[in-house]
Amino acid sequence: MNSEIKVIKPSGILDSSTASQLCREVDEFVKGGNTRVLVDLENVSFIDSSGLGGLVNAFKSTRAVGGKLVLCSVCEQARMLLEITGMDQVFEIFPSQSEFIQAC
């Protein structure tokens, strides 16, 4: 297992098209034998239901190979969405990328 960490940093609105791209990136990364993914949401202003679905799919594909996908820098709207749907109990969420790195 490679210990490299893939950082994915989407921006703007995380919707069906950007979520599809995120899932493709994660799939390619884990197929290469890497299993640690950080999705940095610092530049994401809004996540819709398709975006949330994309995060869940990326989480599942990473977990299926024994990996880990975590989130950081989640905006208030996204944090509320994660809390309302209970996904804040599924995803490990860090306040920032630097705090994630310190925790590793």
C-alpha cells in the first residue's frame, strides 16, 4: 500500500459534473494502489445533492480498497448539509489541510 496522499481541491459548486470529475480522480488514484485521499473543500461555496452523492461514491470506492477519504475546510453550507444527512458521522472532517497533515 502506498502512503501517498492525494489532495483533491474542487472549487465553486460541487454538483453532478464536478462530482463526476472528483469520482474519476479518486478512482484513478486508488487503482494506482494509493489509498489516502483528502478532499479540500476550501474553495467550494455550495454542495448540492449530486455533489454529496459524488463524495459518498468517492468515499465508498476508497474504502472498498481499504483506503480512507477525509474532508477538510468545509464551508458552513456544506457542514449543514453533512449534519442534516448524517454524513458528518461518516466522513472524518478536519478544519484545514494543515491540521489533517499534523494528524497524520
